[in-house]
Amino acid sequence: MAAILLALVSGFLMSEEPSSKSSESEAKEIIRKAIGAYGGPEKVKKMACFTLKAKGAFVTNGQKSPYLLEAWFSFPSGRKAIYRFNDKQSEPLTQVLNADGGWETRSGISRELKENELAGMREAMYRFQVDTLLALVNDKSIRVSYIGEKEVNKQRTLVVKVQSNNHLDMLLYFDGLTGLQVKVEIRAADAAGNEVLLEYFLHDHKEFNSVRRPSKYVVFINGDKVEEFEVTDMEFPERIEEKVFRKP
């Protein structure tokens, strides 16, 4: 998912004014139910630091480019991802983010990320942090509001809007029965300044080391599928050593 935002985000769309207190209260009730569905606050808290392995594919004009992914996350700013493509002639692609900046390495050559790429990477980190849900009820800099019901894949969902200064607005869709998150919707701007609709569909929730998480993701841009992947392993260490996120 980070690769999608890294490629697209060059600016932020304006946020609307925060909603009423009653709307905020409804939204937080929905989020607390979701936290319970994922295992409760103590288990969800583990997501402040995690590693994952996944298999997936980027999709361009219907053609798939398969990859294997290994990634490390430590919020708020530590991220490392290694993509290994099935094309045997392709070298692994490594992306690293820390509090000082971001870098990309391929074929033994490293480069600093450009400003718009770095903005995309940081926005992806914020997206993952929102995905842990606890920040939505504890962080006062993040505003939430309930905006109503909507059907997603024949499911009744409850939609919560998430807003924070200097970040893109998000719509989170939660299953009306189970409380599980099933979709994320983001409107971003591409390099030309045109509005782009990103949709992430979350499927097949499973337990990874006692924390329930979606295991399959499908990503669309303006209605076209651009990526799909399945998480095959997820672990929650107490900490990840700082050297993992050092400049390559």
C-alpha cells in the first residue's frame, strides 16, 4: 500500500470543518467496537511495532507483477520494506523511512526519496497508524465523525470520517454486524494535481499472534485494480532495533 501512496501523493486535499460532538461520540463508539472485534485494546496496542510477510502483485492494464514483501514498522516514523519480484532479472527493491528522511535501494544503488515521494511514504505511515484504531480514540489531534451507513459488497457498513491537520482525510468502513473494518477510502492528488480516489478493500480477517487482522487487501485507483496482496505472517515484537531503519 505504501508504494501506491508514494507514487501518487504530491499534495493534500483540503479538510472540511470538524463535525458535531454527537457525531464524534457515535464514531468513537463504532471504533471501540472494532477494537474489541480485533482482540481488545491490550492486543491492538501491540501494533505500535510489528513485522509482516506478504505475497502480492502490482497490476498494470490487467497485467500482474508478482512480488514477495518483508516489512518492519515502528511508529511513528520507522518503516523498512523489501520487495522481491518474481522476475528473476529484477533486483530486490528496498525502501526505508526514519525520522530523518527516506531512501530507496535497487541494484546496489541508493538514492534519497524526492519530496513528493517522501510525503507519500509518510502519509502511508499515517494510514497504517490510523489502521491500528487506538489513535482514533486517544489522539486529540485526530478528529473522527460518523457520517452514516453505506453498502459495501452487499454488506451494511458504518462509515467514519478521519481528519488530521496536514494529512489526507479518510473514510473508514466498518461491518455493521461484526465491527470489523472492510474498506478505506482516500482522496489524494496525483503529480498533476488531479484528484485521485484510492480504495482499499480488507478481506479474510485472521488471528496473527492473538491479534485479529485482515489478511487480504485489494487496492483500486479510480476504480481500476492496481494491487492485491495477502499477509502470510505478522509478528509483534516489543521493539525493533533502530539500525533496521538506518539510511542504506
